[in-house]
Amino acid sequence: MTSLLRAYNSALIRRPLVTQCATAAVLFGAGDLIAQQFVEKKGSNHDIARTTRMTVYGAFFFGPPMTWWYSTLNRISFSSPARALVYRVYLPSSLTRDVLIVQIAVVYFYGSMCLLEGKIDEAIPRIQAAYVPTLLRNWAVYLPTQALNFAFVPPHLRLVTMCGVSLFWNTYLSVDNARQQKQVASAGDLPSDLKTAAYDTSSL
């Protein structure tokens, strides 16, 4: 086990992009596996295509931009460790990440899922229904996580740490995306004057 961790740590240093994208792919796929088997209890009715979509999202949609983001933060120099922590957590996380990047990420995730599902026409109603609750829950999870991450975790392991927390977050995203998909699909069968009400109640 120790040698495996050592090899993984070495790969993160030598080939950070490939290693972190592969890590994100595994964790997004695992999050969907947990969602389907332990939350939704699908058993033999497991949706393999859905797990594949989440894995592809982790590898190609999530991994590259987040690798760049953490690499950018790690390159910034500060005069003291305390100032570094404040800027890296509260500036990028509270002001930039949570106000701007997370807002984009929520739209990006649900939009990407619609694209991978071949249902791009569902993107806007799905995003509208999921946006606010997903944003609030993200803040509740990732603000304390970011503080601990930048305070105690070595730079090359920070994305991995976030991916570990993301295993549980990805489970939520998978369950919620499937729920929003069903809500939007069922709302499409309603008369037009009832569709808005269906979207408004989907996040309750």
C-alpha cells in the first residue's frame, strides 16, 4: 500500500495533468456508482451509460480546468504563510471561486450532462431547477474544505484532496442530475401553463 501511494505521489509530480484527470475520472465514476447502488439502490438495473458519462465528465470536462486552477494558485507567492492562506482560501474561494467559478461550474456541469446525454434542449430548464440548491450546498461543503486544504495539504496533493471530498459531492450531483432529468422530462409532458410550476418545485 505504501509503495502504491509513493508511486501515485510520484506520478502527480511528474505528470500532474494526466494523473489528476485520471483521478477525477475515477472519482466521478465512483460517485455515480455509489449514487446508483447505495442511494437509488438500482442493483442489476445499473445505468452503465450514466456512469460512463460521469467518468468522461471527470476526465475531460472537470480534470483539465481544475488542474490549471490549482496550478495557478500554487504559483502565487506571498510574504507569509498566514497571508497565503487568507488569499488562497478567502480570495479565490469566497470572492472568485464561490461567487464566480462555482456559479459557472453549476451551469457547466448540468449543461455538460445534457450535452453528453444528447438532450441539449433540456439544459436551460435543468439548470434553472438545480442552480440555487446546488450552489448553496456547494458553499456549505467546499468553504471549510478549502480552508483545511490550503492550510495543511502539500500543493501537489490539493486537487486530490478536493477530489476525495468530491467523491461524496459527485454522488449528490449524480443523484440530483438524474432527478432533474426526470423532472424536466415529466414537465415536458405537462400543459404549458403547468411547466413553470413543475420546474419551481423540482428543487424542494
